[in-house]
Amino acid sequence: MINDIWNGSIFEMVIGIGPNTVKAGGDCALPFLRDEDAQPVKPVTALEVWDVEPREWSDVLTGAFPGVLHDPAAWAKKCAQYGADLVSLKLAGTHPDLGDASPEQAAAIAKEVAAAVEIPLIVTGCGIEEKDALTLPVVARALSGRNVLIGSATANNYKDIAAACIEYGHNIIANSPLDINLAKQLNILISEMNLPLHRIAMDPLVGSLGYGIEYAYSIMERSRLGALNGDKMLSMPIICFVGQEAWKTKEANSPENMAWGDLKRRAVLWEAITASTLAQAGGSIFVLRHPESLKQFKVHIESMTALNI
Amino acid sequence: MSSYSVSFYPENIIVMIDENDSLLYAINLAGIPVKASCSGRGTCGSCGIIIKQGQVKLAVGAVPDQRYQGKEFLPACRCFPLSNLVVELPTESKLTGQQVLLDNSFGEETETLNIYSKNTLCDMFPFDSPVYRKITIVIPEPSLNDPIDDLSRLNRSIHKATGMEKLRPTMGLLRILPDLLRRGGWKITISLAGIPGSEFTEVDFVEPGCENDRYFGLAVDIGTTTVVAQLVDLESGTVTSAKGAFNKQASFGDDVITRIIYASEHGVIVLQEAILDTINELIEEMLEEISIKPSDIKAAVCAGNTTMTHVLLGLDPSNIRLEPYTPVANKFPAMRAARAGLNIYNQAWVHIAPGTASYMGGDITAGLLVTGMVFADDLSLFIDIGTNGEMVLGNKEWLVSCACSAGPAFEGWGIKHGMRACPGAIERVVISQDGQKVKYDTVGNSPPMGICGSGLIDALSWLYKSGIIDRTGSMIKDPNKQRVRETVSGREFVLAWAGETGNKADIYLSDAEIKNLIRSKAAVYAGIRTMLHMVGLPVEAISRVYIAGGFGRQINIRAAINIGMLPDIPLEKYTYIGNSAVKGARLALLSGQARELFYNIADKITYLELSNGNLFMDEFISALFIPHTELSLFPTVEPEAGL
């Protein structure tokens, strides 16, 4: 058996405080190669929670969270029950089209959710750069000291968000549009603000199965190889927002009378396969939506990292 | 259809146009040189005019640009007359007073450029056989022992005097040869003119009485933006006159693509006339300066990029810009001046520098001669920093080239206060560490009117060093920096306040313009990296880098490295050779060896199409960072990288 010897590794990011931290990254080899990495790292998982009730989620999804979708704290508790390592709170309500909630309102909900669960938190904005630049610093302050993972920062709005992460002690998600050079550039810009490298996670903007997964796979693989070859600016753990991508697809939503078979099974598989494929590419943090996909993904990861194959 | 008169003030020219003719058409009719970057499409705003009297209607979508002491400029291409008009063309809209790089910039070297030889040009390209010369020879009279025909007799004597073998007489010579020989006592003065692209030399008679007249050659660099011409005394080899001017085609668009589109829609003749006008006016100016006649110019060498060459010859350039980018020809048939439309000796042969590909033309072929890299063992890189961004890598054994399409940003286009290197152009800039003070030098030391390419490179380097912009070129918000202003369309940095400028307006660089410059510099660097990668060589393998380009009298190589436009290799490896195309044309006029190379070297260049594959794009994105995403590529700029 010929093993590669690498001179670099993925940084290990710690999310959360006290006895309930989650570690992401830290890999010393390519994913799941038992013989090269004495302690293969398992990717960590998160289930997604929204600050407002999602209006357009399919029944398959909403069926998994009966009675809690209007209450972020309750919803988060349910996610913890389902076995997620983290809760990923999306502040969708701050989007101008979904209520345009103020940063203060968003921060209040974030605090509630953080208090409701023991597992650590990921907090993301609505995706509008200017709004997130206003919202996320306020949220960072409200969650001061909790060492959450806040995102996403882009090349256009990273300064305020990174400054807040430094001041209030959080990790940051750096988002780039499927381009390894732009990802590196953003990492350089953020690190030059003196945020330590191990507190940055990369979001390459993954696409789901059938909708651009190959692009993401290539970028993630190149990134992993770069890191293992010693490129510090590519050594950040990668976060994959699989849920939001997989559940957009028609394969996950179109009703059963098409020749595609059972909807629930199909939809869950779409998310689980996207996640497991990207785990093969080297993803470290997976944000999913359906607890069933979470379960299947975890079973898969267990078998890939088991001691006896 | 109503007609209206348009009077231009202060030029005092009046033209008549119809109600459907735009004022840009009127300006072109009046022959006043105007900036028209987008060639009348109404998108660039460079053809701004002031209506002093009369009414016009604006085409839909035109927006007046308020920028000069409160007066409204209107885009001429979008104005149509509603009455007789008096129109003023402000200075900013005119193509005037170009300081054109005439030839003489060598950076540190003061004498003629030569690297491998000890002293002068002549070592590399001996001045032994100019493209036209006169000789007087004495021919042995025919006898019964030597009864060969007059022509063979003449050729034999020419061969004895010069070693030339492939000789072709003109019919004119044959018609008077017997008479000329016998009446002249078997002593005759003939001219020997190299036929373009051929090994043959044309032999012609010299009018009796004109044997001692001086004879000249014309060297022309036909640039997209500026045209430079030189008159070279073919006997002594010296440049007796040099003149430059803007290319009048600029009224139809600032770049080759726009002009090709114009030619596709309106035919190539108008553009051809514009360039011929430009060249012939330069010839006229030079003739006047040294008091000679057009017929004293006995040969011409023209070097231009592929599109310029096509237009000069009236060839259809349309397919140059369409994949797979095919010119009509890369080598052109021999042509006489009369046919070509040049106002010199009408039988003069016109040599056209051959090109290699659509975006690699004769100007680069000519420039290559000047670098001497085709004789060298070690590897050189020749870069023409201009709109097309052509570069050639190689040595005496192989040559590869590519064009990285840097865009005209470093020539000042697309930058509001950008300008060509003429009087008033800021060409050097220093910004203080805190970003509050700016010192600059302008061309001609006149009050600044704008900033040219070399100034832009300096500015970019200092803006980053003083923390005004970050590595992506975005301006950093800082209320303490007086020179950084917020506007509705982004931030701007003021280089010179209105009180100190020549046009009483602030000279500034905007966020968007800086991003544009970064894209241009990224294209150049990415082109170099891609080409090196394609031949599998590291940048350290390059022994010398020759930089050509007319964006200034010099280029601050240190600044160019700081921003990541040029590779971080020792400064001694760089040489600025200014206008290499006209220098190369001159070499072709004077040296047979240079001419041979001139006609053959273009074939030996392998043109690499950068748009094939992903590599260039990848390198380009990587280079959109100051100095580069891979900080370790710039150790002298980023000594901390790689820690």
C-alpha cells in the first residue's frame, strides 16, 4: 500500500464553548483514507432552523418538524433531538422580501435559539450583502463569548463582519462563487484583518446533485490538495449548505405521479447523496434540512470511518 | 429634408448637414479631430460639445454630462440639429497635441539599443544594404570578344560592384538603357530597390542631373492610437525627421474591435482614408521640415498590427474578430506607393511588415528585430503593453507569442481623467504614507489635465502602499482621508484639486476605474504566466524582458512589479524600448539582414491562443489581487509571504 505523506493539514476550527464544543476540520490526509490518517476526521453536521416560518418548504420537509416551525427555539431543540452536531440558524426574516427584520430583532431571536440548546450554533444572514453587513455584527455582539460560526462574509462585505468576529470572539464563514482563487483572496483579506486562520471556514457555494455538484467537487478537491501541500490560505475547513440546495430541486419537490418514484424517499436521497458526495470531496461541515438525510449521512460516515472495513 | 449649417467655434469652419445627421457627423465632416471612443454609439460620452447658439434635439437615452464649470456637455453623436448652430468643441473632447513616443526612449540606455553587441545597431544589423540606393558604375564597352547584351552587361557590372545577383530591370530602364549607356560614356547611375518579400532587386535608371540627389526612406509605425513616421536618409542611415500624430481612425472608435465593426457595417474605405490621411499629413510635415519633395522618398516600410495593416491596404478585417480569428493574409504582396495611396515617389516599393495571426501583427515583427532576441542563446520576453498586450517569448531557436488583450486602460481610455501621454498628463505620482498628500510630475511640466499610463501604474502602486485601496483595489472607507470621497456611484480618490489643474476640475480616480486597471494589469501578468506554463518554463529562465509601449516616456518597473503587472525578477533584467515598431521599421530600411529577418521571422512565431482551455482564465482571476493571490510569487513586494 503506497501512502501519500503530506506536509500540510486542514486547520481545526472549534465552534462553541464549555463542554459542548464541536471541532471541524483537522484532517491530515484525503477523506476517509484509513491508512494515511491515523484518526480520520468525521465531518460534522447541522440542521437548519429559520427565524421565520418558511412559506415554501415542501410537505416532506415540514412534516419532519410538526408544530415547531413558527418557534425557532423549539425548532432548534428538535434538531438537537434528531442528533445534529450543530444548529444552523438562518436569519431569513431579515431579507427585505421576507419581512426585513432589523438587526436587533434578528439578534434577539439568535440569543433565544442559543439559549435553547446545548449544541453550538451557526448563524447565517439572508444573503443580501448590504443587509448582512448590518445584521451580522449586531448578532455577533448579542452572542458575544459564545464562539459561534457566523456567515457569510463576501469580498464586498467582509470588513464589518470580520471585525465583529474579532471583537466578540466568533468564527467566520467566507463565501466565494465557486472559484478557488477568489476563495483564497477572501481568506487573505480576512486574515490580514488579524482574524486567526483557524477561525475561518470556506463556503464555496456548492450546488446539489444534478445542479453543479461537479464544480463544487472539483473546487473542494483542489482546495484539499492545496492544503495538504502546505497552502495555508486553502487550509480552512469547508462548510456545505446542502439543505438549501437539494430542497430547491424539482427532484426533491415534484409529486409522486412522475416516473421518479416515492417523493419522500427521493427527496431525502437527493440531500443525502449530495452531502455524502461532497464529504468525499473533503467537506467538513454539512448543513442539512431533513432529519432523515441527517441520519442516512451519519450512517454513511460511520461506515466510511469504521476501524474494520 | 431640412439642412442646417453648423459653425465650429473657434475653428471657424462651417459645414452643412441634414436634420438626420448627428453633430458627430458634422465634426467629422469639418475635419476636426474628436474623441469618439465608442464610435458614435452614445455610450462613452467622449464626444462632448457645447451648443453656443441654436437648438438641438437629443436622441432617446442621451444624458448630458455636467463636468466643466457648470456648463452642460452634450454627446455630439446623440445631437441632431433643429436649427442652424454654433458649436464649441471643448479641449477635453479633442484629439490634440499628442505627445507621441517618437522613438527615443531607451530607459537607462542613452544610445541606440543593443544588448549582445558592444556598440551600435550596426553590429547586429550592419548598415550594408538599404532598401533603396543609388550607385554609379562604369561598364566595359562591348566588343567582339564581349558582345553580350546591354542588360546582361549592366547586371554583370552591378554584380561585380555589389555582389547582387537577382536583378530585375524596369521597362523604363530598358527603354533608355542603350542611349543612356552610349551617351554617358558607359558610366551610369542606377537605383537598386529591394522588392518586398522577394530576393530580387529592381534596377532603374536615375534621371540625368539627379545622380547626387539625396534619397530617403519612410518608416511608419501604424498604431491603433498613434502613428509615428520617420524619414531616414538612406545614404547616411540617419533619421532626418520624425513626427507623430493621433490616428484619425480614433473618430470611428478607440479600439480595433470597434473599428472592425464599423468597417463591417460601413465598409473599410472610410477607415482606410483616415489612416492614409494621417500618414500623408505626417509625410507633408516632414517634407516641409527638411525641404525635400515627395519623390525624394524612395521606399517605405510600414509596421502595424493586423487590423491596421488590413485597413491600410483596404482589406476586409471582419473575420479578424470572429472565431477562429482569421485575417485575410499575414504576408502582403509587393505594392507601389501610388497603389498604396502614400504620397511619396509613386514607384516606391512599400514594404509591409508581415504578421503572425489576427492579434499578432507586423508591429510586433518589427519590434522583435529591435530586441535582438532572435539571435540570442538565452531566453527573452518582449511585451508590448498596449490594448492588445502582445508578448513574445523565445530565443534564436524558437519563438512563441500570445496576446493577452490588456485593454486600453493603461493608455487612458475608459478612465475619466485618463489621457494619452501629451502635455498636461500626470506621468509620475507619489502618495504619502497617510494618503493625504500627492506629488506628481506632468508631461511638459504644465498644469495637470489628466493622467497617462505611466502615471496610472505609479498611482496604483502608491494607493495600495498608503492603504487607500485593499488588495482587490476597493477603496477603503475612511472619513479621515480628505482625498477619498463618497459618491452615489462609489468612492473616488482625488489626485489633484481643481485649483491646481489645467482644466479647473478635480482630477480623480474612481473605484470602478481602479478595478479596470487591475483587470488590465492582471491580463498582462496572466498572459506571461500562461505562456510560460504552456512552454513549461519558470520565470527565472528569462534573462531579459523588453517592454515596449507608448503610454509614457518611461515606465516605473518597480511600481509595475508592486502592483503585480510584471514578474518579480531583478530590475536589471528589464529594458524599456519605447516605440519598437518604428525602430524596427527603420532597421528594415537600412539593413538587408534585418529585412530578411523581417520577412521570415513572422513565420517562425508560434501564436498561442490564450482563449483555449482554462489556464488563462484561472491565472487571470488569480492576478486580480495586489500583487497576486499567490503572494509568494512576489517576494520583494511581500517578504512575509510563505511564513
